Amino acid sequence: MSGRSSGSRAQLGSSRISDDQIIELITRLRQQLPEIHQWRSDKASASKVLQETCNYIRSLHKEVDDISERLSQLLSTIDANSPEASIIRSLIP
Amino acid sequence: MMHNPSKVRQKIMKKWIMGLRSCSSSHENLSLSERRWIIKLSADLALASVRNGSRRWSRAIIEEASRNPDNKGLIQRMLGSGCDYRSPCLIPREGRSDGNGAGHVTKSMWVATSSKKIVKRCRRARRSNGRAPRRNEAASIAKRLVKKRTQLLKDFVPGGQDMDDVSLIEETLDYIVWLRAQVDVMRALAHSLPATTSI
């Protein structure tokens, strides 16, 4: 198991991936998380980063749903002649 | 991953609004939930389209949307009928899980897949002092936890079920950045409209 030796490798199909590569990916993942999904300790265990990543993506998906809900109420019609449509048109350069 | 975020947001916004407007003539009296569906779907497709199929997650969004025949029209209008987003390396559906994390077997970078290693580990544990088995146990618990969380992540990334662990994380890194852009765009539109509706 890779916990015992630093040089251990896990197999991945035809390519081998090093522990360093894993650490690098997890670090980059952690850097993408906003602060609210981070935690004080520097020790970023892989499972913690993965968990927080799931939480973060879930919150983004929820925001998409919430905004869609809100917009469906705001855009009472997607008719091209509505006042909303003219605002929308003005947003397009 | 994203060299010019504001340009990307602009593209997503344009594509999204183009999709919304393409619906205006065909459906006059939409229900609230139909409107919500169109708004969300066109935003998702705008994101996938702007990412241009270079990422597995962006192709997966389009593929998954295409499975619902009701979406065909919007997909065609937004992405064109000569849709070349279909990846030749698509793994057929029967290999997929129902989202409970069972999934088909993929090579995991977290778990020692070889049974030989496990046997070696036990042998080593027996030979060495009393501390070694506990360390192994902690390591194997950690590995199980990581494997469990990796399986969970697959449900959140489009197309994740068919990815190996390394691709999954690389796709996730990309997906997060672009999904954030989609949310920014949607938020911008929602804030720009007046709070009251006109009928």
C-alpha cells in the first residue's frame, strides 16, 4: 500500500501514476474551492478535498436551479417583444 | 484552463440568450416549470457549447440532454444539427450505475488493485512488530474513504461514471472553473431584470 513506502505506485491501465501526481491533482482541486469550503488545517487529506469538492459542485448546481426558478418567474414570457426581451437584447454587445 | 474569463462569460451569455430567444416563437403559453426547464437547459447547453466539446464533461452534458426527445429541438437550434460532439470513445450505457456509486469497474489510483500487494502486506505485518498492522489498517481505511468519495464525485461531474480516477479529477478541475462561469452569467441576468414581472 502506498502508505508504507514513498516510492509506491498504483496502477492505472497502461500508465502508472506517482504519488506526487496524485498530490498535485488534489492540491489543484483544493485551490479551486472557495474559502467557505476550505478548512483551517493545512493538512489536506484527499478524502476531505474530494468531499468538499462534491459539496461545492452540489452548491453550484443548486444555484443554477435556484436562478432558473427565479428567472422563470421574472421572465413571464420569453416573447421577443416583451420589456424583458429588450433588456436581454441590450446585454448582448 | 480559462485565459479570459470575461470573454468566456460573454460567450456563454450570448449562447444562452440565443437559446432562450429561439424558443419564443414556438411556445407561447409555457407553464412555469416548462420555462424553468428551458432556462436551465439552454444555460447548460450554452456552457457545453462554449467549451466546444474538448472536454468529456461538456460532451456528456449534450449527450445526456439528447436522450430526452423533448430536448432535440433546442439542442439542434443551439448546437446545430451536424452535432459532432458525440465522442467515439463513449462507453455504452449498460456499464453505468444508477448513481448510487456502484459503477462499473474502473482502474483506481487510490486502491492497490493487486491482490498480491494485500498478501504481501499481511505477511509483512505478521513479520514485523505489533505497530505495523494498525498502520496498515489506518491506511486501508483511508483508501476506502477516498474510494468512496471518488465514487461520489462521479455523480457530480457530467460523464463522471465512465472516467478513471485521474481523468475524473482533471475533468473536475476544468468543470468547476467553467460551471462557475455559467453561474456568474445566470446571476448577472437575474440581477439585471426588474424584480416585478409584467404580464
